[in-house]
Amino acid sequence: MTRLECRGVVAGHGRVVAVRDVNLSAEAGSVLAILGPNGAGKTTLLETIAGLLPRLGGEVLIEGTPLPSGRPVTANRAGVVLVPDSRALFTTLTVRENLTLARRRGGPDDDAVADLFPGLVARWNLAAGALSGGEQQMLAVARALVQKPRVLLVDEMSMGLAPRVVESLLPVVRRIADTADALVVLVEQHVHLALEVADHAIVMIHGEVAVAGPAAELKDAPDRLEAAYLGVQLPPARAG
Ligand SMILES: Nc1ncnc2c1ncn2[C@@H]1O[C@H](COP(=O)(O)OP(=O)(O)OP(=O)(O)O)[C@@H](O)[C@H]1O
Ligand SMILES: [Mg+2]
């Protein structure tokens, strides 16, 4: 069973520390939502796990094996795949070509992708740049999926998309965790939609984990979430 662990991860940009002592652990088959306001360090954390940024401290482990710091190719070989908020598609290539270029041996074929993203089927031979925002996001996730991820990191899938489109995409992410034997780590601004599909969630504030727990519990504790976003310290919840 694939498990991702962050132990005391410190990261940032040059000398700007943006992630401080982050600890988390989650396993394949589950969805972990990373929430938090703008500038909280969510993207920095994902990029650090993916090896795109060097760590300033701490460890990232996949199945107990530490990943070297700042080595994206090694992280990718270990099964870490990042869908960046920019989507980073080859816009002049077709949908099929984008998938073919990314596909790893044994990764889901076009039929399997079509099954998960029926909205892409009629677009197969169109240039990725000609797709709508929602379709481009489907393709970005599909392109990650054909790499057979063990840890799929999705940054702000909903960037620039209507809530209706986000609502249709998030269940697909859930299905990927359920069927592809992958852990999905989802950074999301739509807190309530994210908590609907996630198993666990953390709220990051100023680079630190301010709140962590089962998504169902956080969904039922809007005051805790709100306080975290506002940076207010609440007394611990009383048992019973
Ligand atoms: N390339 C960079 N160079 C220097 N500082 C950066 C860089 N990228 C981000 N930062 C800083 O790191 C901190 C965390 O940024 P990050 O992008 O990780 O936040 P975020 O939680 O993803 O925010 P958002 O919700 O707006 O995407 C911010 O203070 C930001 O200004
Ligand atoms: Mg971000």
C-alpha cells in the first residue's frame, strides 16, 4: 500500500521560508485535501513533494523510502505526479497526442481515459489549446493519470472554472483514488466541495498546518475552519 509521509518539511523560495515543519501521512485509495488562504504555502508544499523545489529541512517518504531533495525525475519515478495550476498542456498538440506523450507503459489506454472523462471523447483530435477551461483541466488530470501515479498531486484544479464545472470534476478525482490505487492530494479553494470528496483535510496557514482531521469532521465544524482561516486559536473541542 503506497503511503506518502512528510516529516517536518521546511521549504520555500530561496531564503523565503513558505512551509514550516509540515507533518502529514496519507495512503493510496484516499483523497487528502489541502486547504488554506492565498499565500499559505500550499503550492510550495506540492512542488517540494514533487521535487521541483529543494527542501530546506525534513523528509518526504514514499512507502517509507525517503525521496532526495529537489529531484523531480526521481520523485516522478517513485510515482509522484503533479498537475500544476497552470495545467502545462502542449496546446498545439491534440488531446490524443498529449496523452500518448505522457503515457507510461501499462498506463490507462485511451478507452480507459474516455471512460473516466467522457467529455473528452468528441475532442480527441482537437488541439489542447482549443479546449474549454474545464476540458483542459480534464486533459491535465488525464495526462497525469496515464503516467500511472501512486501519488497524484492536483493544484487548484478549479482555477478559473465555474463552480458547476468544479462540481463535475471533483467526483472524477474521487474515482481515481478509488480505482487507480493512488493517493490523491488535492489543493482546493472550494472548501466545501473539497471536503465532500476528501477523506482527510489539512488547513495551512502561514506555512504551517493549523488544522488537520477527517474531512467529515471538518465539514461539521465550520467554526473551526473559519477560525483557522482567520488565524484565531479556538480551545480544543471537548469530547462527548
Ligand atoms: N517563486 C517565488 N519566489 C519567492 N516567493 C514565492 C514564490 N512563490 C511563492 N512565494 C511565496 O511563498 C509563499 C507561499 O506561496 P504559495 O504559492 O505556496 O501559496 P499558496 O497557498 O499556493 O497560495 P494560493 O492559494 O494563492 O495559490 C507566499 O508568501 C509567496 O509570496
Ligand atoms: Mg497555490
